[in-house]
Amino acid sequence: MAIVKMKKLRLLVSRADKESVLRELLLLGCVEVSEPDELLEDPKLAELVARESAELDRYRSEHAALARSLEIINQYVPVKTGMFAAKPEVTGDLLLDESDAANCLDLAKALDSLDSKIRKTLTEENNEKNLIESLLPWQELKLPLDTEGTGTCSVTLGSVAASFNIDALQNELHAASDESEAFLVSSNEELHYLCVVCMKDKQTAVSEVLRRYSFSLTTHRSLPGTAQGNISKSEERLKKLAEDKAGLIAQIKDAAGYRETLRLCFDHMSTKIARAEANEKLLGTQYSIALTGWVTAPSEPALHMILTKYS
């Protein structure tokens, strides 16, 4: 790679021309603005000037929002292009055009909201699916999950490890109380799911037997109705959530037609950030702006032509 000779640039312009000059320097693409430390070394000058301010944080936030909007569209409506497809060419004027910026930022906000709702819907779907899975072992139980028994009889739902012998557990329960019983609701490779019934005045003795078998209470005691009833409700909620999610995705797909407009606005915001970063390196008085930097030697004539338009 050839080494390009650089020339030092020190520029003083009218404050009224600041934005126009920065825009043209950006389009020229061969000027690097330096930190103004050298100018501030002059104590007399340092008393007269102050650093320029720019809305850099806001531009970066808007830039990130536009980037996120493109990610969302690309996620749900991927671009089908060849590996070596040429990128569209954009003129400098179009790149710096701000006419669609407000609409694009509104669209970016709307897309982010749609994506958030979809992610919330996915979480709710997972919760319903997990609930159904946890209720399946109890679906043959005809009693409501929140039942506690009667005035004299206690009903307890829970599980023990599948490695325990149910007959042995039954024998110990009968020894503690003749009127106690453990009904096997279902079993799998890990657990036996039990409905334990006993008289309330024998509940302490029965609980001691269950404790020896590491009996674990079900987590569904607060659910009203049977397990099968709750499974049916969750399945209905899943259908509704699927419909809601499809509607949200459809809105994102409808916005895919604005992908190129958003991309141009994203690129435009990149130029605003570059200008803001350069702006923060400027020194200014009430009426003028000063900057220091470097320009490539071959670009000096082009820079001279630009600067001749200004005082």
C-alpha cells in the first residue's frame, strides 16, 4: 500500500458557515479533524474560545434504534441476495438527506414495540406449555387441585420418588392411621404422583410417614378446578397467543417495504455522528469556529475549491 503524504490543516470559518463546511468536509472524505489541544496551548487563545457542543449521545441512541429496526425486519423477512450481490449506490446528497429521519425513527420505535410484544408473547407461551407439562401427571385426578378435604377429612396432593415402594408406603400409612389412604394418580420414570387422604386428627402421624418418604407437595394447590380443566384453559390461551403473535409478525412484515428507507436513514445517522464527533473537536467564539486536522496532499486542490466558496 502506497504511503500518502499528509498536510496539516488549520481552519477558521464563520459560525454561520459551520454546518455547511463540516458537511462538505465529510463528503470530501479526506480530512481528519484533530483534538484541539494544540490550539489550547496558546493561553491567550484559550481565554477566547470554548469547545463546541453536539448532540452526540442522542444521535448514537437514534443510530442504535435504527440498527435494531433493521435487525427486526431482517429476522422476520430475511433478504434473499446472492453472495456477491452489489450494494446499491447512494449519492452524497441522498446520504445527508434528513427529510425521512423523523418518520424512520417513529417506525423504528414501532418495530421495537412490536418485537417486545412478540418476545412477551413467547414468554407467555412457554409459561403455558410448562404449566400443561406439569399438570399432565394429574390429569386423571377428578378432584379440584385446590381441594383441602372436608371438615373431618384432609386431602393432600404430592409426589415421591419412583424408587420408593408404594405398597410399603401404604402399609406405613395404615399403621399410623387405619383410615388413611394414598391413591396413585400416575407414575413416570422419576416420580409417583399421590393423592393422600386421612382424618384430620391423624394428620400429624400421616405427615411423619410422608416425611420419611420425602413426600413433596404439589405446586398447583392454588389452581381452582381439575388438572384437565386447567390444561384445557392453557390450550385455549395458547391458541389466542398464537393468533396475537401472528398478527404482530404480520405488522413487521408489512414494514419490510421500508427496509431500504431505514437503511438509508441509518447511514445518514452515521454521517450525523461523524459530524457531531468532529463538532466536539471544534473551538468557537461567538462568531467563528476553529479546527485543526490533516488532509491528504492529493486532496488539497479539492479542499481549496471548497473553501473558496466561504469567507
